Amino acid sequence: MDYLKELGVVPSIAEPVVIFCDNNGAIAQAKEPRSHHHSKHILRRYHLLRDMVTRGDCRMDRVSSAENTADPLTKPMSQIAHTQHLDKMGLRSMVIGFRSSGRLLGR
């Protein structure tokens, strides 16, 4: 494991993992150990993230919805915004077509 740390493959255990979120309610739930009015239905055993934040294993940071790279995976958006977010994730479209004969076209 130390060898992997030296290579930089495994992030430092000393630093908390940063989780970016565009939902203020979710950030408040993770950061504040008290019970919230709208979350009484959530059982304590499901507060894993809150426990991890309290221990210092991870940290919740706010990100604007426009900058939230995970949005294409969770909601519909314009093609331009979708493409920009996919580029940030390093994903590209793979265009494959078929001829009328049924033969595969591609690059």
C-alpha cells in the first residue's frame, strides 16, 4: 500500500475525500449532527455520510449546478451543457451506424 501512495495512485489518507454537491439540504444533513424537521423519516443507520464527515474521512463542498459535472448522469439538460459536462468527465460520443444491408459502419 505504501508503494501505491508513493506513486500517487492512492490519495493521501491524511486528507479527507472531497464530495461536491449542489444541494444545500444534503450538505446541511451531512454537516450537522442534529435532526432536521424534514428528515425525521430517515433512520439513524442511514446516516453513513454524516458519520464520515464527523470522523473527518470526507468533506462536503458546495458546487453550483452549472459546474456540477455529475448532472448528465442525473437529469436532462441541453445538448450543449450535456456535451460540456461529458468533456469534463473525459467521456466522448461513439457514433456507430448501420447500412441498409445491415453491415456495421464505424471508424
